Amino acid sequence: MHPMVYLHSLAFNEDKIMKKSVISAVALLLLAGCTANKPGAFERIDEDTTAHTVQYRFDPARVNNDAMQVDLSQYCSERGFDKVDPLPSQDSHIPGLKKTWYQCNYAIKS
């Protein structure tokens, strides 16, 4: 390959990588802003119906925990459960946010 063609090819690939990086960064900022600007600064992002779990993403500095607990209770209650147990929190891939899975269970009654 001619050296000039090779250099042009390198510059083109670097430009593509830079564009992808910028687009990814903008997408992350938009996602972080969407979660933080939702009422209560949380959103339900995933669920596993087999394990009776639901995952929330939230801004720990702004989250309305009471509203999130009400949403969780309603979610579990609609599926016939009367108890919600949190699983360990994790950092989200979106900077500044956290993710937590919650499991719907039955309260033990004697």
C-alpha cells in the first residue's frame, strides 16, 4: 500500500473513532439527564419475571426514596406480593447514577 493511502486510511479511522466517542458521551449525558429529570429522579429499567425482581436506576443525590418505595410496592402488589427486599446497589454505567435490583416476596405471617 502506498504510504499516502495508508496515512489517509489511518486519519479516516481515527475520525470515525472520535465521532463514535463523542456520540457515546452525548448519549450517556442524555440518559443521565433523563433519569435525573424524571419525577422522583428514578426509573424502572429492567425486570426478571422468573425471579420476581425489578431493577431501578436513580440519582442518589436527588432520588425521592418515598416515591420509589411506593412505585416498588405497587409493582410487587400488582404481581401478588406483599414485601420488597433490596439487593445490593451497583454503580450504573451512566456516571453519577446507581442501579438496584429489588425482589418481590411474601411476608411471613404467623
